[in-house]
Amino acid sequence: MRLTPLVPAALVLFISAPSFAQEWIEFASRADRFTCNFPVQPTITETTYRSEYGADLPARVYSATQGQSRYSMRVVDYNQAQRILAEKAKNCPLGAETCIGAPGNEGYSRNDVRGAIVYASWQFMQRDAKVTHYMWNAIDRVEGHQLQLTNNGDKSRTFASIYMHENRLYIAEATVPAGYPEPGFFQQSLGWLDENGRGIRYDSLYSNGFPPPPRAGRGQAR
């Protein structure tokens, strides 16, 4: 659920918790159409992401640190999945249905897109960590998954949120040392932007791949 309202990007936000007080900023990316709180201006890295069915998709990672705590937002463009997997399918052995797929689903591109949240969640479960919580969630009515993990080595805790909006996969990840407060200020701040940089909230549940519901209104441009 949404707990933190969006505010203008230029506004500096504050945490009031003792000994953890410090300025935070609300960062907005028009390129990847999201907004999120970070402790400092994040570093942006261009990279690729290997999907479940083997598509190397363009991605960006927005990352920041605060002491021993680490924060990142990975955005993966699944709009490229059908083209990439259809091209790969041309080199499959004749009759290999598992690679070719049905017409319009070459390389199982539809499966790849529809299962992106599940696959990303599964990747977290493969880490050397204990999953302590796994749940369905929605932010501004956009559905997704959330996980909490305790790392088996240093007992640090990782909090992951995974959503998909307009065929973009958003993987928010925060890792804090053992004994530190949960990074709710980061997790709960994710928001969606339209093509003009305005905030989006839907009237009812948004599920990627289905016709989007009406929007409840437009926020301020970022």
C-alpha cells in the first residue's frame, strides 16, 4: 500500500529517527518513469539483465549508499523482449517448440514478460540468505512482490520490492546492517511517472499486460 505521498523533487525530506537523521531527496527519472527517495543523488549505471528465457535486456541501475546501508533501483526494459527472443528463435533447431513458441510468442516472449516479477523474486530466493517474508503488494495500485531476507554471513537484512509497469520491471533493493531500522523510507517512496513526468495513480488495480484502469489523477511534473 502507499504510505508516503509524492512531493516536488526539489523538496528536501528529513528522517526524524534519533542517530539516523539525515537529509533525503526525492529522485525522479523521466527516462525510466519513476520517482523514489534516496539518501543522496544516485549513481546511474547502464547495464543488461538476462531474462528467464535468455533475452539480454537493456537496464539501468540507480544506486546510493548511506554509511553501511546500500540502496538501488534496477529498471529493466521488457519492451525489447519480443524482438530479442524472436531473433534468437530463428537459430533454434527445427521443431524445437520450447525455444520457438507459438506465433507471436516466439522464444516464449509472452511468458518472459508475464513471469518477470516471479522470476526476479526467484532470483532473490537463490541467494545465501533466509527469506523471512514474501508478500504481494501494490503501490499506487500497481501490483508487485516484496521480500525480506536475512543474509547468512553478516546477518544484514535485505528488503526487495519488485513491480512491473508499462513493460518495465522495477527492482528496488535496500540492504542494512544487522540491528538497523527497516528502510521503509526507501521502500514506500516508489511512484510512477507518465511520459510528461507527472505522477500516476490508478483508480483500480493495475496488472501489467492487461488494459490499464483509469487514472485517479495526475500529479505535479518532475
